Amino acid sequence: MAPPRADRVFHALADATRRDIVRRALEGEHSVSALARSYPMSFAAVQKHVAVLEEAELVTKRKRGREQLVRSNVDTIRAASGLLEALEAMWRERIDRFGEVLADQRGEGASS
Amino acid sequence: MTVTNVHKDPANLSLTITCEFEAAIERVWQLWEDPRQLERWWGPPTYPATFVDHDLRPGGVVTYYMTGPEGDRPHGGWDVVAVEAPHRLEVEDWFADDEGKKSPDLPTTTMRVTIDERSGGGTTMAITSVFPSLEAMEQVLAMGAEEGMKQALGQIDEILRADA
């Protein structure tokens, strides 16, 4: 993932409405007005959420007539999620090794 | 040894991993306290760690380097924030230049370790890492987790499902 937008991704995903927008728009394009009808908030508020997601490159927007169509950007989502996955994997491996050293009854200062 | 819980918090850029060991709490603490035992598990086999300074007291500094397959030697270190043997350790984990000097421009990661005796015997250890940015996560991975990166197959749903 390109560094400049990195922090924005998690910030954008920290909001429940925005996560829901991303989820819906993963299944296909949704117009901003259709999205706005799904939430108990104004069109402008939803538009703002979409703008935050767009800045984080979590969604892309295109125009069709007077409509604005939103679609999720799978690559960005995968990258953000992948970082936490990878860190979990790193720690799992570390803890595996921790367990091995623990179990090594040679214990204190033994050289391997 | 069992990992009993993993909590990924994308909003706060943190990861907590909890595990249980069939070992006494003092023995678990030794693996942090003794640099020779610490270096046996800190780095992956492809990048084994060597701890140089190891002053595990509040205000103390721990330094280490890892040796890569090409002979490359990334350096890092900890500023020790809190120590309560054998229960608690908190450090700021940082990156260093080739001489082992802390790089002021690179992000630091907060690492908090809590270790407790289980009532039924054995020991529970929880490690929380708090990252200042996604870049910091990437750097940590680049330094310590070759295998981790390989396993970084994105699970789109997981991050999206978080307390939805």
C-alpha cells in the first residue's frame, strides 16, 4: 500500500456507517442517494462519509448522469486487513518460539 | 502453549495476543529478563536476534540487532517504560541506524506485556502492541516477520465485520 494514505484507511474504517458503506459497495455499485436512504442521516452526512472513504481510497466514485456511483476498492481493504493479519502471524510465530524456549529444560542461559 | 485470544483493533491500530503456558510465572519472566533466552525467540529463524544492551529497568535501554540471510543487520531497541517483575513490562520499541543508534525519524511501537498466574496452575501472558501508523506496522513487519508477510493473505471480511 502506498504510504501517504495509510493512516486514513484505519481512520475511515473506525466508523460503523463507513464500514457498512464499504461492505455494501463491495457487492456492487451503489448510488450515494440509495446509500443515503439506508441510514438515518442526511444525504449530506452520507456524502461526507463517502468522501472520507474516497480519500482513504477505500471506495471509488464515478458519475452516471446525475448519480454518483460508489464502489469499494478491494485492494486497499485487503492491504489494511493484511497488515493486522501479518502482525498476528508474526506474534503467533514468536509465541511458538517462546513456548519452545520455555519447554527447554536446559533453561537458564543454555546455548542452543 | 496455546494462544487463547487475539484482538485486532483497527481503530486504535493495536493488536493484543493472549496465550497460556504450562510453566511457572518466574520461568515465563526469565524469557524477557535473560537476554540469552530472549534472543532465542524474538527473531525468526531467518533473522535471529542478538541483544547487546539489556538494562531492564524503568528508564533503561535495550538494544539488539538481527542478522539476515544476506548478512544484513537491521538494528532496533527498546526504551524501558515500566517493569514489575514478574508481572509487567512496557517498552517503546524503536528502529535504529546501522550503528545501533535510535532513528528519531522512524515511528516507535508501544509494547505492553502482562503476565499473571492462572488459578488452576500455569501462566497467562498478554502482549499488546500499539502502532502510531500503518507505516509503523509495515516497518515492524519488514524487520521481524518474513513468514508473517507471506501469510498476509487479506481477509476482507474480518476488518469489516469488527463490531459492525
